[in-house]
Amino acid sequence: MKCPICLKFNYNYNDTISILCKFCKALINTKANKYNYYNHGEQNLPDKNKRMMRLKNSQSRFDIIKNFCKGEDLFIDIGCGSGEMLEIAKKYFKNIIGYEHGKILFNSLKLKYNVYNRNFNIKDISNLNKENGIVISICHVLEHNFNPVNLIYKIINKIKYPVLIYIEVPLYTGYSFKKYQYNYKLWYDQHLALYNMKTLEFISKKLKLKIIDSGFRVFYSDNINKKEIIKLLFANTCEFIKSLFEKKTHSNIMDYVKKDYGYILLKN
Ligand SMILES: [Zn+2]
């Protein structure tokens, strides 16, 4: 079976469900299906409460990204879903565009935002200000795609301006996968693999992009459970204290205790 990320053949089966890739360290899901997201598999429209959570989650991503921004004009969200990153981006950018394959999601966004129901095309940004640079976010997209290196390359290779790329993916090295294993809600047939931070480094190296920051995240609603923080503290005090020391100023405690998602910030 070919690894969906490094494209090397790998015969070291972990078990029948997963393969740990010895080259890029991804945990490959042998039961994953290749979806055509134009036709099926898109996420549901969020209710009011879920939307609020996603807005807060998007804000916490921008709390990381804005530390590295230098007055960029344009924000591009690849796989913009229900549009919360586009909404928060209004605070920071004059020009904002999004891409979403899911038809229902796209239709819910098209009157409010500058969005496209297809892949990125360099012509889409020809009339937009971008001389001061472009910020691109690719959140929870790579794990759905075969050959994510090529996906990113096709977006950035024709851009002649400074680009900052924020990538976020689910990790198998985090607390939730360790606890729930193949019952983890993010281990399902749409995810071709779950990542390791080394997998993100592999992708950066392949694309010859410079890593300017990396770290851990959890979804906003997963990080407010105080009881769980106390449980984790007593379950593994050394690990917990180590996490507090590694924590970056723009992250919260749960990001570094659970480490369920990894992010990486790259520039060209
Ligand atoms: Zn691999």
C-alpha cells in the first residue's frame, strides 16, 4: 500500500487497520475511502452553538497566526467549510477568499463571502491586493487528501509574493487517539491518515518551505473541561508539568496537555 503522504510503498503493517509509515511517520488508515467531496462526504451546516465554538476555535488560530503577520493584504482559506475562518479574517485582512468543494456549505457562504466551489486558481487573485503578502490557511484538509505535498505545491508554485501558510491536522500522537484508539472520532474512513509532527516536517521539507512556528492545539470546546485537566494532572504529573513548560504564550493549557492537533506555520 502506498503512503498517501510520502507516496512510498510500505509493508510494515501495524495491524489490519493501520500502517505506520517508516518514512514520513504518518499512521495510514487502511480502511479509508477516497471521497469526491463535490458529491458526498461534506460536513453538516453547524447549529448556532457549534458555529459559536468554531468561531472561537478560528480566533485561537488567528491568535497564533497574527504573531507572524507583517501587514499581509490577502487571506485565502483552503477548505473553508462553514466559513468561520473567513469571518474572523475580516478583522485582519482587506481581501479574503475561500474554497469549498461541498455544495451545501458553498451555497451557504456564496452570498456573504468571496468563495469558489472548486480548487484554487492563480487567476482568482489577479485583481486582489497581495503585494504585502498572502496568508493561506489549510486546516483539516490534508488528512482527507492523497498527496498533500502536491495539493500545497499547486497552490503556491505560481504565487510570486511572500506567503505564510498555516496548516493544522489531527495527530495520532495526542491524548485522544491514545485513549480511544480506532474508536477516536477522527479515525474514520474520510481520513487517509493521522499525522505525527514529523509528517508535517516531511511536507515542509518536500516543498522547501521554512518552518517559522509549530505546536499543538485542541478544538475550543475540548479545552474547557476543568475536571479533565485535574484528572490528567493526577494521571501523569511529570508529563503534565513538562507540557506546561513547552507551552507557547499564545496557546492554552489544554492545547499542550492533549496535543490532539498539530499546526505548522511555513513561509516561502
Ligand atoms: Zn509516508
